[in-house]
Amino acid sequence: MSDLSVNIGDLRLANPILAASGTFGYGSEVARLYDVNILGGIVTKTITRAQRPGNPPDRLAETPSGILNSIGLANVGIDNFISDKLPFLRSLSTSVIVNIAGESIDDFLFLIDRLEEHQGIDGYELNLSCPNVAGGLDFGIDPKLAGKIVKETKKRSKKCIIPKLTPNITDIAVIAKAVEDNGADAISLINTIVGMSVNVSTKRPKLGEIMGGLSGPAIRPVALAMVYKARKAVKIPLIGIGGISSVNDVLEFLITGASAVQIGTFNFVNPKAPIEILKELEQYLETNNFTSVKELSGSLITR
Ligand SMILES: Cc1cc2nc3c(=O)[nH]c(=O)nc-3n(C[C@H](O)[C@H](O)[C@H](O)COP(=O)(O)O)c2cc1C
């Protein structure tokens, strides 16, 4: 058997296949379909200080090889998360990474302080694709702010801190470097890409919020190029996300330099995709005589 384990900072994942935030609920929803402990980890839906109903409809629109969403971080809020969702997550043997977001650095710190009071969490993914109310722009757009949020959260927890970067920027390498310099244990990339679609019969945007975030296979080459750029800029582990729907896609991300990957939109196409892809990855490693999946990571040949 090939060794499937990977290290993300001090965190050892049993394998490199994780479920992406917002596409896997709080874990319990999918646990009715299969044993989620088979996965390398679960990243929970973004949690905010207050419960959020999210954006008005329509919040989803299909596009070529992808979907647009404007869910608007609908979530149960930190109190309900701790009372209703965490007990199940705590019962799992797989790694649990809690994704958090806020409108200020204080919000992020508040959330970490609350979560640190409880067992069952292995790391935090910082969703930087949300507006900093004081500055207007998303946290993930400004290298100083992205760096600061990592530095401050690192002071509050010994657990893995994983900023999740937005692709809606000029140069992802600059943000990747800023979060590494400030102590990030790893980087997740990418979140959704700003997009829009119009119903030509009604002349109305397909999403209630007009614009939304594009995900699915349509964004995979963009995500891969961003992993490549980030890999050249930083040494910390990268978790590749964007349009993964097969073992071949996973291999592309690993070869380009990711240590692990997250499967997002494809969960809506085939909820069992993560465990099926994991099985295929295992078979691929066996057939090709890899002793460890780590041998694949960053094995890209560019000349
Ligand atoms: C419906 C939907 C909801 C999402 N919600 C979140 C979220 O709450 N927090 C977050 O960090 N990313 C969220 N994402 C982004 C995904 O985690 C992922 O980064 C992105 O969709 C790209 O991966 P994919 O193409 O495999 O879906 C969401 C994506 C979708 C499609």
C-alpha cells in the first residue's frame, strides 16, 4: 500500500482529499451517504459571528462547465455552530478544518477565541474572500491586511492557520508571500472567480445579486496556474481547489505543487466523488509504484 498521508503544518492528514467549504455543509449532511472519516479532511461552511440568511434568490445559475453562486455566506452563526454542529464534527476521526470569515480582524479573532474553547477542531481556514468593512476591499486583495490577519490569528491558536486566497486579484504570488511571511501554516487556493450571466429572454441577470462566484471545471486551469505561481513564491504547503472532478485533476494539482486538494462543486454532481476519487488515487499510486503520495507533489517538469 502506498502512503497517502500528507502534512499541512503540524497537521497530518490521512490522505490529500478534502471536502471544500460551502459544498459539504457541516459534514453531517454527507455522513448519511458515506463514512466521511475516509476523507483526509472536511472544511466546514464558512462561519460568521452572527447567523446569516444569505443573499436573496436566485443564488445559483448553471454556466458552461461550472456554476455561479451568490449564496452570501448563509450560515448558522458561531453559537449554533458550537451547540449544534460541533458535537458531530468532534465525533469524527477525520481532520476537521473550520472555515471562518468576518468583517474585521476582530471578528476573526472573536471566532477563533470562541472555537478554541472547544475540542474537535484541527485547524482554521480563513476565508479572505470577504469585504473588510473598514477598508471596503476584500481581505485577500491587500497583502498587508492578509498578512496582519494571519499574524493576529496565529497569536490566538496553536492550530493550523490556513488562509484561503481569492483569485480576484492581480498577482496571487504577492498575497501568498505576505501570508507566509506572517506565519501561515499552509495556503488554500482558490475561492470562486467573479462572474455573471444574463437571461436574454427577461434581460435580467440570472443571479439576484447580479454577480456571483464561478466554480467548477471551468475554473480549473485558472486555479492550476495560481497554484503554480504560488508554488514558486512560497515554501509552505498549498491546498489546491478549483474544478476538481476526477483523479486526473487531483494529479494535475499535486504535480504542480499542491500537497492536498479540496473537492467543491463536484460534490453537487456526485456526492460520493471525493471517496471515489480517493480510491482511484490509491490505485494510481499502486500501479505506478509510488511509495508515498508526497513523491508526486511538485514533480512538475517545465523544461
Ligand atoms: C455553493 C457554493 C458555496 C460556497 N461557499 C463557500 C464558503 O462558505 N466559504 C468558502 O471559503 N468557500 C466557499 N465556496 C468556494 C469553494 O469552497 C471552492 O473554493 C470553489 O468553489 C472552487 O472549487 P470548486 O470549483 O471545486 O467548487 C463555495 C462554493 C460554492 C459552489
